[in-house]
Amino acid sequence: MSDKKQDSGFEWIRHLTGPVGALVICIAGIYYLGSWIDKMSDRHFAAIDQMVQDSKEDKEIIRKQQNQAMKNQTELTTSMKDLADQMEKIKECCKNNQ
């Protein structure tokens, strides 16, 4: 009887270290690990979504800037052609006056 009473104080260790206890500990560990992985993956995908959104916004800004630069270049080319035409007229006028 005294052996049984002594063993009852450490009975919980036998339950934890037995095959069923190990299975319970493994299942609890897998559940904890799964919930942690789920939380980390949600954070990771949220960060990726934010980067994609920022990239789209940046691309839109760059596209607008490129369109404006192209418009400015076209206007400058037109102005330069007009200036070249005026310079030719001035040269002709100067030649005729001499």
C-alpha cells in the first residue's frame, strides 16, 4: 500500500511520458505551430499585398511623368522647328538686303 501511495505523487509524470501523453503533447504542439504559421503567413501576405499596391501606385505616377515628359518633348520639338524656320527666314532676308 505504501508503494502505491508513493507512486501516486508521480503518477502525472507517467501520464505525460507515456505514449498517449506524448500523442497529446504532439497534437498540442502541432496546433500551436499551425496557429503560429497561420498568423505569420497572414502577416507575410498582407505585406506582399501592400508592396504590390505601392508598386501599382508608383507605376501610375511614373506613367504620368513619362506622358508629361513626352508632351513636353513634343512641344519643345515643335518650338525648335518654328525657331529654325524663323532663323531661315532671317537669313534669307539678310541675304536679300545685302
